[in-house]
Amino acid sequence: MGRCVHHIPGRARFRLPLVKCDKARAESARQALLALAGVRSVEVNRAAASLVVAYDENVVAFEEVTACLRKAGCLAVGGRHAPMPRIGGGLVAQAGTMFGRSLFTAVLERSINQGVSALIGRRMR
């Protein structure tokens, strides 16, 4: 299921993983949104799994936009900011974090060593 990642009156951006893999449902959701009075435009970016809705907040409420996406099966029933599904689980995330920290530490140590070596080399001359 997807979630709203950004919302200001008149514009909302949703992260919808199904947009990437289900072109028919993405188009169906797009058409359903465009059928709502007050919706100005709907942009679907399949590569980013994103859908942006521009609407007139005086004509259609944000809750109507999210209800339309729920009805299309794109948003979870419940809060408008449903959590994104976790891909790969906790172990993959932990491994990525550990790798990132190790890489950062190695790069930082090398930079410090090169900086110190350069300073010592200049003082000895």
C-alpha cells in the first residue's frame, strides 16, 4: 500500500509502490482522481512510484482525494499517512547501516591520515 509523503492545500504527493508494477491500476487511479470535481491534474511517475495530485481545495477536500485512492486500492484504509512497506526486513537495513558506517569511518580515517601526513611533510621542509 502507499502513503501520502507531502501535502499542502491544493497539492499532494503520494508514494504508491503499486504504480511501479501495476500500470493498469495506476491508470485507473489516475482516471478516478481526474473524475473528481476540482482535481486539476494527476501526474504519475512510474519509475519513482509517485503520484502527484493538484486540486482546488475550495472544491474538493484532501480527504476526498485520499478516499478515492483508497477505493482504487492504492492507499491503506486508516490514516492518510500509512507506513511504507519495509523491503528486505530489518536485517538488510542493519547490514546497510553497518556498511555505511564502516565505509564512512574508513574514508574519514584515510582523509585524516593524508591531511596529517601533508602537514608533517610541510613542516619538515
